[in-house]
Amino acid sequence: MSTESCSSAQSEGNSTRLEAEHQLALVFNSARDMMLLARVEAGVLFRVISVNRTYLETVRSAGFDFAAADFEGRTFDEVSAMFGFGVAATALTRSRYEQALATGRTLEYEEVTLTPSGKFYGRSTITPIPDEAGRSAFLLYSSQDVTERVLAQQALKESEEKFAKAFLASPDAISVHELESGRCVDVNLGYLRLFGLTREQLIGHTPAELGIWLDPAERAAFVELLRREGAVKHFKAQVRLEGGRRGLCELSAERIELGGRPHNVTVLRDITAAAQAEQALCESEEKFAKAFRSSPAPLTITEIATGRYIEVNLGFERVTGFRREEVIGRTSLEIGIWENPADRDEMLRHLQSGSAVRDVEFRFRGRDGRPLVMRCSFEHIELAGRACLLTVLEDITEQRRTEQALRESEERVASTPSPSRNTRWSSRRSSPTSSRISSRAGAWPRCCTTPRNM
């Protein structure tokens, strides 16, 4: 073979080798995993030949500001120092490289490394690469960054643990059922207490089989709503509780996936007592409303903060002449019912000081302006969370008018001269009361009919 032929062959070989190295470099830098290629060297374990692009991107995202040139030619100890590995971490990593070299086989392991930005989780391998003689001449470190996956798994595990703790410890009844079949998968202690059943009686059975839902139509509506909306809030259902007693529960549920199948987590709260109390309150309020409206005594309810009328009854309309629609939402001053507004101010001062105001007379004016005398009592009450004043009125206008007329009549009688015989008779009485009685007796024929005509 001529010299020219040899040179040509050598040139083609070099070209092929360069092309292969170029292709290898492309693969090396295009890999999605971190890669570090090193040459085995006695005494220092290895010297770095190159790191790929993913390696640099990963260490930079971890908080290290390194370039590829910073790694080239570095020994194992120098690379460990660059990352600030402690003695224990360095020794562990060295042992892994030595194990791979000793066995000549790829070593797979999971690593956790503390970095400036937090923990790095990697699924890593160390692969010895032999030379033509079969000796391990190179080492390839490769690592897949699984930090996000591990953190997500940890978060999921923590979430499941929190759910499990909340599930078991919750005072509310909680159950997990298959959405389609309704079969019970799990329940907590609150559920067992609420229905007086054991786990063995519940697991694998449906509420229908156990007779928990008293109205099947309610359960059908609940399931349909859960299928359509994915969640149900504050659904009220009649159920059979512990001991067979009827009760009312409030249900809230979420649709979840377990093992690829739809389930529902349901929280039940026994609101039987609350519903009964609410019903009793409604009945009490209804009775109060009926008694309020039909009472012959004038009654009003005003809001303390504003003084505005909230309600008045028929007795108030009858006595004052004001119609209900004329006063609701207005104050007593606006409708001009007080004869002397200062009396109202004085009354409010007594109430605000905590003093009781009962059976106190005040003068008012009716819608037509006629004077009214009322005996008033005031009570603090609360309506729909508002502080109010219940006023009970007694119309004593006629009583006071009659008393006034009687006083005037007595005064006229007392001022009328009496016959001497009556005077002599009265003088024989020692008490003033007897004198008034005798005077009236003496005047009887003059202001009244005779006893014969009564």
C-alpha cells in the first residue's frame, strides 16, 4: 500500500472518529438527565472530563453559579468541595463510586442532597465504562431530578395523613361510599355513634339495606345532585338514628376518585335538636304574633337604635286612630303622638340607665288631635338580632276624665252652703272623712234624684 493510500485511510478514520465524537457530544448534551463524565485516576478517584447541559441547569436552579469549565479537570474531592458536601456526605458518595468500580456494574440509588434552594431528590446511577482491555477507565454519573415528584408525593402523603386524622377524630359523622352502588367503604367513630352501628354492620352495605334514609326519594335527589354538581352542601334529610329514633341530618358531600372509581365523602351533622328548637321558636313567635295582634291593649315594638316602629297591633290602631301603615318605619316624634316630647326624652333616659319604667302615665295625642292619657310599661326584647322595645299601653283617658269630673263635682258640693240641721249633725262627727260624707249626704237631694226614683 502506498504512503498516499495510508494517509487517505488515516484521514478518513480521523474524520469518522470526529464525527462519532460530535454525535456523542450531541447526545450527551441533549439528554434530559444530569450527566457527568469522568476519567478514572488512581489516588484521586477520578477527574471530570465534562458535564452536560442538564447538569448545569439543575445545579444552577439549586442555587449554584457554575459553568462547564468550572468542572473540567476537577477531582472527586474538588467537586465535593465545590458543592460544600460535609465529611459524611463525601464519604458516602465516594463509597458508591468505589463500589461501582469494584463490581464493574452500574450502581443505582436514590440520593437526597441539601442545596441553597432546598433539598434535591435524584434517582441516580454510576456506570463504569471499560477501555479496550476491559478495565474501568471512565465513570458516567447520571441522575434524574425527581424533586417535584417526591415533594408532591410527600405533600399527598401528608394530606392523606391529615385527612385520616381529621376523619377519625372529627365529632361529625363522616362516611365514604361508592357513588354508583352506595356501598360503604369507610366510616369514622362519629358515624358509628350517630347510627348506633358497628363497622362490620356498615362496611360493604348500602344505606338502603340498613334503612338509614327514611325517604328513598331524598337519597335519590342527593345522589343525582352529587353526580351533576360534584358536591352537595347543607342537604337536609330524614334519617333513622341510634335506637331507631327519627332524626334530621344536614349532609355535605364531595365527589372523589378512589382506585379509579367515583366515591363520595359525606359529612353528616345531627340537627334534630336544633330543628326542634327552631320549630318551637317559630311556634312561639307565631303565638306571640297572634297574641300581639289580637290583644285589646295597645302594643307597639320599636327599634331602640332608631326609635322607628317595627310593629303595632290592632289595639294601638283602635285607641290612637293611627293606621299600621302610617307608623311602621317612622318614629313617634315623626307621627306627633307625644303631647310633650320632653316626656319621651325623660323615659329614654330612665331606660338607658337601667331603671325599670312600668305603669307610668304619659299624655299623648291621637291621630285626630284628641288628648289621650296612657299608663305605659316598657320591656327590652330582641327581634332578629335587633334590640327593641316592647311598649304596653293602657288607655285610662276616660278613667281620668271621670275622676276629674268627680273631683269637680265634689268641689261644687263642698262649696254649697248646708242647712243648719246638717251642720249640727256633722258637728257631732269628729273625723274629716265623716264631715265629707255628711256634706255629700246633705247635698244628695240637690244634685241627684231622690232615693224613691233610683
